[in-house]
Amino acid sequence: MTKPFIQNHHLNVIKNKGRHIQYCFHDIEDAGVLQVVKGQAADQVKQAFSELKNEEAEVIDPLSDVKTSIEVEAFIGSIYPYVKPFPAVDHTQIKQLFPNNKKIQLPNLENTDFSYLTYLGWNDPGQRKKYIVYEFDGKLVGIEGRYTPPTQRNYCYFCNELTPVHLVSIRTDETSTGNPDYYRSIGQYICKDSDECNKNITDVTALQSFIQKVL
Ligand SMILES: [Zn+2]
């Protein structure tokens, strides 16, 4: 059987395109136009994968045949066995990712469905800290940053949606020459609600570049 290969951000692209096809079938009657819409949607889904084996493409191909919301839902149900979940981390593993932080507030993992996570993110409102765990180059990494209130609406750097965000600043270990007290800090607007961000994210390029800069 084809191994799981669909990550959460791919799944979000598939859901978006499935919804788009469904709307077009509702609004457009021209069969030729609809054919083009379906072809474009299938291409865009395939482009979301950096590489796609033939047997994996066959899992995605039936998306071109959906027309109604029921068919979209049925298609999404049919690809669930191929969804590759985020590694199911526990509190012990998370603590090990933040060895210098003895006051870390751990996330509530009881209701976390790892199938729908691109990254695990949570806030500590008391200390105004945001924590992110991500699998980078096959290894779990943890980063933490401070966020500045108030929350405002802006485009999230990770998911590129207009959402309630806060400005998260993360200090890097990069020092300027000759000045050991100088640290560079990187700040980006990131969704306040990481669960919502995980529902929106369709591309991991920004997330990966952010993590690469602060590691
Ligand atoms: Zn976001």
C-alpha cells in the first residue's frame, strides 16, 4: 500500500481546491470552463507537493471528479489513510526540546489531533511566550519567543491569512563581531491561535525559513 505522504498543509490545499471546484460547479454551467477549473485545481494540488510518486498522484487524481460538497467530503475521507500525522509528542519530549527553560508551560495535548498539525504551537499568556515545535530535517526542534500585545488583525507570516496575530520576537544566538552582548532578534506576525494557523497553512516555506533563522 502507498505509504502516508499527505501532510497537514497539503490537506489544506486539497480542501481549498475541492471547495473551489464545488463552488464553480454551483455557479458555472459551461462544461468547457468547468473542465479547465478541475484541471487547474488538480495541478495546483500536485504542485503543493515537492515530489509526488506515480502511486501517490493516483490517490490525488480523483479530486478532478468531484462536483458537490458531498463528493468533496467523500474524497477527503478517502485520502485519510494517506495522511502523515505530525509526530505524537508527549510532555517529556517537549521538555527535552526546551532544556534551558525550567518554567515552560506545557500545552494541553489531550484534544490535539496530530493528523491536522503542521507545527505544534501554544502560548503562555502569563509570560507572553509563544512556543513552537516542528519537525525540521527529520528532527523535532523547539523554539520559543516573546510576543507583544495587543493582538491585532494582520497577515500571519506562516499561513498568510488575515487573522488575529501577535508580533513574536525570537532572539537568535547570532552575535555581532566583537560584541558578545549583541543579539539579533527576529520578529514576525504569527497567528495567536496556532490551531487556526494549522487549519490555514498551505505552504511551509515561510515557517521553515523562520525556524532556520532562529535555530
Ligand atoms: Zn497563521
